[in-house]
Amino acid sequence: MTKKAERVPVREQDPKIRATNFEEVCYGYNEEEAVAEAGRCLNCKKPRCVGGCPVSIDIPRFIHCVAEKQFADAAAVIAESSALPAVCGRVCPQESQCEGVCVLGIKGEPVAIGKLERFVADWAMANNITPQFDIEQKNKKVAVIGSGPAGLTCAGDLAQKGYDVTIFEALHEAGGVLVYGIPEFRLPKDKVVAKEVANVEKRGVKIETDVVIGKATTIDELLDKEGFDAVFIGSGAGLPRFMNIPGELANGVFSANEYLTRNNLMKAFKDYDTPIFRGKKIAVVGGGNVAMDSARTALRLGAETHIVYRRSEVELPARVEEVHHAKEEGIQFHLLTNPTEVLVGDDGWVKGLRVIKMELGEPDDSGRRRPVEIPGSEYDIEVDAVIMALGTSPNPLIAGTTKGLVINKRQCIVADEETGQTSREGIFAGGDAVSGAATVILAMGAGKKAATAIDQYLTK
């Protein structure tokens, strides 16, 4: 039987309506739609999709279970490899990973692997299906720094292997970037994140919040005084970057990190007692997912929103889906455009952003063509706030309070790519703390590799 070339479409909120609320944009598949989409899978003998998944989910096997309406079995298959399926099904860039190598994508559309993963995870939560594991306790303690995707994955895998695991989280709520960085309309906190964190705790992981490692205690103290046998650092990259252009210190210039944290973790969008700037016109500088999240949040808070990005649409690092949604919602894109100055009024507040048009020259170190200014092409965008979404780097606090921990010039912890082993025996690291700002699924992959390496280290 010939498989359908077109995937089953996913229902979404109308763009005009969703631009005014923080409810989830995509509705996901229902059972009938999920079964129909799963039926498109070819069940390849050598599935390339598995190799394209950073956490190596047995994708054909779980999809086959969905096609046979064995949803609990599908959840069990995914749980073998991932502790955060409802998160991954929503925010991972499947188009450049598992779906990007799907054979069906050669002549048609790849199987909607991410949407099927989301369906299975949501079905399992709705039906109170919790993965069960036979765990043999090992009488060894592991500390995990940070409760983001890297930390949760490492902790969940280690608990599944029988270790006594404690996560130390600096903020008052567990989840890391999943709670402070990604907006509600992409990743619901109570419906999804809190439940997946709870599932990690059900594996035996303990989570201590409001503990700033480097202040409340140090990694050296955890190892030398608290009886931990190994440590995994998954503290992320929360230190924002700026452009160092004139006017950047004015009132009304924000980092995307602060702006999104106020809105997401501190619930400013729900009229909590959390101050957040609700401008009339806002410019967001950058082209990644964080820039899209910031712009779409500003739009929902009532501002006319502009994205300023120095390369063309082809080079936009954000997911194609997020760019598409941003355009549908009415966000204005200024491509091949770069800021040169933040314009400041007599009152010290932002009154505009001066930009210059760019053209693409020769490739730079990243392999992308370098943007080059076009002389005389400057113009002003009238805005009352600017959000800088230019990436982040790790906070140096942990490295600065841990003896012998080597960092590189980007302030990232130096660790082995395959094991997460750092310059200190017994200390491992992964995710954005090592790579700089990247994706949720890559952080999870790093956490999984580190869990395997920590297990080998503690059983050698």
C-alpha cells in the first residue's frame, strides 16, 4: 500500500485570536488524527530518524504502537529514552533532526514525529499513565546543578539506574529554561512542565529549590562535606549578551532573558504583581527562537512588534514553524538590517532604534555569509523599547567557586563532548553550560550522555 505523501495537518488557534492571548497555539492531534499520521510511517529496517534524535528514542517502535492504538505501550517506549516527551514534542526542532532525515521527506512530507510524541505524552498524562521501572539501588549519591532539560534528563536517567539523586535549583520553581524562557503559548507550565518535572520526581529524584550553588554552598562542599560521589553541572546559560552600541544603557532596553523571565516564570502576563514594560512599539534584535518568543510575547502584551535581524530569512536560526507563526500574527520583520544606535529621549527613555541595511558577503567562521553594512542606508524605527535577544553565556559563579574547573573564553565549562567529563574528576557538565545557548533536546542529549558516563565512573 502506498503511503500518503502529505502529513495530517495540525489544528491551531486562529492567528488574530491567539495574538491576543497566551493559550497554546497548536492544539495537537486527537486519537483519530494521530493514528492516521502514524500509519504513514514506513517502519524502515534502518531508521535514520533514530540516529537524528539526540536522545535516541526508538521512533519507529513508538509510532507503530500509535498506529495500532496501543498508546500506553507507545508511552513506555518513549520513556525508555526521554523523561520529557511532552516538552520535546512541542519545542524541539524535529525538522532539522529526526524529521529532517525521514525517508518520506524525500518526495513528500516527513512523518510528524514531534506531533506524535506530543500526542503520546499528552495522552499518558491525561490517563495518569506513569512509566514504571525496575530499579536496583546502588547506595551512591549524585548532585545535579540546575533543573533545566540537561539536569532533569541526567537526574532521571541516574535515578532510573538506582542512584540517590538531588537536584539543586537556584530559582523558586524547577524547570530551568522550560519555565523562565519559553512562553506559555508554546509550552504550558502547569499542564506540561510541572507534570513532567513531577514524573522525574516519581523516579526518586529530590529537588531543592532556592539553592544558588556558589553562594549557599559550593560544588567542593557537596563533594567533600555533603557526601556526594559525583556532580553534574547543568546550570544553563543565563547571562545575556548586548551589542555595546550607543544608547544601550537607556531605560527601556531589556535583555530577552529578563523580559521572558518576568513574563513566564513571574507570570506578568496573568496580571501578577510583576512589573513588565508594556510598550506601544517594541523592537526585538535577533533571529533565534528567543527573539521569536520575545516578539510574540510583546505582541500579546499589546505592542506593535518589529524583529531586526542582520542576515536574510534563509539564515534565521529560529524554527521555521516559529517564524511562520510570528508572521501570521502580524510581527514585522526587518531583515538584512542591523542596529547602530539606540535613540534616547531627554527623559532617558528609548525613543527609537537607528539601523543600517546589510548585504551578505563571504562566509564567516560559522559557515554563514557575513553581513556587511551598506553605506548611507541608515534609517530610524520609532519604538519605545528594545529587547536584545543576542544569545547568552553561562554565569561564571559556579566556575569561579569550584577549584580546578576549566572554562573557555566564552565562559563555558570545558567538558568532553561524549561523556561530559570536566577537568575535575567526579565533576561532569553538559547542556548550555558547556555549549552556550542551544536547544532543549541537545541539552537533554548531553544530560543523557553524562548520566551514562557517571554510572560508568561510579561502578568502575
